Amino acid sequence: MTRKQADEDDTRALFASGLTKVFKQRDGSGHVHALRGVDLEVAAGATVGLVGESGSGKTTFGRIAAGLTHPTGGRIELPGDPGGRGRWGRRRPSDVQMIFQDPRSSLDPRLPVAESIAEPLLARGLSAARNDVMSLIERVGLPGAIADQRPHELSGGQCQRVAIARAVAVRPKLIIADEPVSALDLSIQAQVLNLLKDLQEEFGTAVLLISHDLGVVRFFCADLYVLYLGQVVERGATEAVLRDPRHPYTEALASAAPSFSFGQETTRIVLAGDPPRPENPPTGCAFHTRCHRRIGQVCDDQAPLEWPTQTGSSRCHLLADSPAPQLESRLRLP
């Protein structure tokens, strides 16, 4: 590995280039294209959001990044794996940890809390002494008495705090959080997000937050990737993307988000029809069958290029004839 490659590896927690994932349908009748050439980067210590509708490929990307499934094509580089070979290469499994959507089912029901938290420490060959585990339990805001309880005896918020303790126990370079608060009550969501943010800043761990909730992403993430039908259609600084979206799909998503200022009115954009099926993606722009700003046959026939925006890029034919930063948007969030 060259010095330049080593320097890049030190500054990146995750790098994906042209990542694809194709699943064979169970009945053997065809293939599902879950990811179609995804480029995504998470800098060391950064917080990055990945958003999109159900079926957009968000969770598939997270599972590949966590080493839980193989990519079909492309390249993904992870901490400790500069050669881009994922979990089948040199990456130690503890360099990347994952927080799942359902906190209760992500924990072994047979193990008390203390043993669940000790598991990743033992797998890494680190100290899993009772005092170390109790320190982690206390750090995530749980009472010490919980150490000997099992998941079915805990609330959803407590289970998610245990899952967070497991994730940060080995000081990973990257945490992949897949809808980490969507299964929790609203009163608990803010507490868990604040805890995760505090721990991320304390340990300098990078976080890839997968979510459909733009409010959560806006609070937590500095940068944002918008995924549609397995493709990144827009990326950039979170505030810039949500305040002035350059892709019609991002615009529609942002219009559905709650207003962050009293008295601020936004026009809700209702997309026509259902998302296309990933086993039969449309030709041209993947979004053209639902797009409220379709400009003609070019959208149907030609895949849009990636055009630069103020803080990132967007894939849309609307950006071809005028500089993207000056493109008028129908929606501006506060």
C-alpha cells in the first residue's frame, strides 16, 4: 500500500464506488437490482445520513458495509481493509459495528445485559471485566441493576441503549445505525439520539445513519445521501440539501417533512403512482415515471449525468442547462 493510500485510509471510515447488489428472485423468474452503482463516502469521525423510501436499497447498503452480505459488484473499503475486500479480507469485525432497527430482536434473549455487552469485548480480546461492563452500562444512562436482566425484562428504549453500549464497547471506527429510533416512542427517540451523538463525539466514531425520517437526519448528520431505486440521486451537506433540494425526488421528500419553524408553510408534493419495481427499473431517469418536473423524452430515454451543486452533486436533467447553484427550487425549508 502506498503512503497516499494509507493517508486516505486514515481519513475515511467508509468508501464505496460503483457498488451493486443483485438478488435472484425466489421463484427464479428474474433478478432484483437492489443497488445500482452507489458511490458513498464517510470521512473518519463524520456523521452521514442515507435516506430514501422503503425499497430504495438503504438497508442493503448498510448490510454490505457491515459485512453481513456480499456485494455483487463495485468496490467498498472499510476500516482495516484498504484493499476493499470487505469482511472476506483483512478487516477485523469489530472495526465496524451495527445498530439495528428492532433493539429487542438484536439482542440474544438468553443472555443478561452484562454478558451481551461483554460479547464484542471478548471477541476482540479486550477486557470484559465486570467493572468495565458496568462502566459502559452507566455511560449509556442505564442503572447498574439492569446488568443481570434479560431483554424481555427491558423497555424498547433500554434495549436500544444496551445495543448502543455493545456497539461502542470496542471503540469502532464506524457505526452503521439502521433506523435506530424508528421503533421507539417519540419521548424516547430524542434521548437515544442525544446519547448516540454524545458518544460519537466522545469517541470520534464515524456514523452512517440510515433513516426515512428527515428530522432525525437533519438533527444528527452533517452530510446526506438520497437514494432512489438503488441509485444516489443527490448528495451534499444536510442543511443545503434540505433547504434547497436540486433533485425533484429530494424536493418531494423534503416537502413531506415537518416544518422546523412556526408559521413556515411548505407545499406538499405528492408523488404519482408507486415506486417502480427494482426487478424492472425504468429506462432513462429512474424517477421519470413519478416526477412532477419531467421535461420531456430525454427523461424517459437518457440516464441523467451527475451535476455539481453547491455542496455535492445531483443526477437530474434539469441541471444540464443552467448552473446548479442558481437553479430555482419550488421548496425552501427554514
